[in-house]
Amino acid sequence: MKINRKASSKLKKDIQDSLATNGLKVSEIARLAKVDAGQTSRICRGQFTTLSYNVVEICKVLGVRVQYVALPIEQAAAYETLITQTALDVWDKTPEDAERIISLLRQLSAFRGERPQPLP
């Protein structure tokens, strides 16, 4: 996925900052991310133009949040409505099912390396 210049610059800076502080070698990052060492080296040097699977995997290893692909407000609002409606459509209106759906969504969040929000 293409990312705009400003987002790309921020992501590259965040990768560089993480490399400077975490002490991991490129070969270790490659092994942990399961990405070819040469490609890992290029990505760590900021030589990428798209937000590819490999870039995301390297960011996960480095603890860099990938939140740089922003949708236009109208499109984001449409997706938010669709996600909300879809979640409500699958909910059987019981507290147990609500907790299952919340748990599933939190697992997705944890899979992406994000911290889940506490239950209300």
C-alpha cells in the first residue's frame, strides 16, 4: 500500500529511532520478522516506498506502531459505521456474546501489537 510522503518520512524516522535505542542487529530483526536479511537492511535504512507486509513485520519487531495510513475523514467515517453495524449484526444481544465479540476484537488488536483497552 502506498503511503504519502509525510507519513513515509515519519515512519522512517520512527524506525531509525527504534534502531538507535533497541540494540538489535539487522540479522536479528530479519530472523524475528521472518524477512530476508537484505530486504530487512533496506527497510531499516528507509529504502521503501510502500507499506508492505515486510515493512509491517519489521515494525512489529522494532515496536514501531504503524498508524500512518490515514483515510480521508469521510471514508474513515463510512468504515467506522460499517464496522459498528457489522459487529452489531453478529451480536445476539446477550452479555456473554458481547464479551466474546469484544475478546475477538481484542485478540485482533493484540495480534497487531496494540494494547487492548480495558472493559468498561
